[in-house]
Amino acid sequence: MSWAYCLPTWLAGYHIQHSILTGESVVTQGSRGEVAGLAIPITYFYMLYFAVLLVHRENRDSENCRKKYGDSWDEYCRIVRWKIVPGVY
């Protein structure tokens, strides 16, 4: 979800103009000459914050479930190897 909020800032300050006649796309800078790159780092902090939040929460929940369910939780973790993103983490 945080990717969906952050990715549109990739083109912040730029306009993509599509030609109806030729089908070509032309990227031009905004009308006031604003710098597009300045918006990108600021908005991507949200995505990084959200990723850290999810990893921290997963660790905390895993610890609480291990205390509550004991060996059953260990068996579950053996069967379900990936915690958040399948194949990555």
C-alpha cells in the first residue's frame, strides 16, 4: 500500500504529453520549471517507515505467539517459512 502512495512521486514536477497523431510521448518539465527530484526522497521515507514498522511488528508478534502457543508455534513456523514477503522474508 505504501508503494502505491510513493510511486506517483517518481514523476513529480514532470508532465507526460501524448501525441494523438503520432502516438509518441514527450516528457517535459513543469510549467514553472520546478525540480522533480526534490519530491522523491521525502515521499519515500513513508515507505521505509512502513517497512520498518512491519518488520518490528512481525518480530513482536512472533515472540508473543511463541510464548502463547509454544511448540505449536514452532511447528507452524517450520511449515510457513516466509514471514511477510514470500521468497524474500
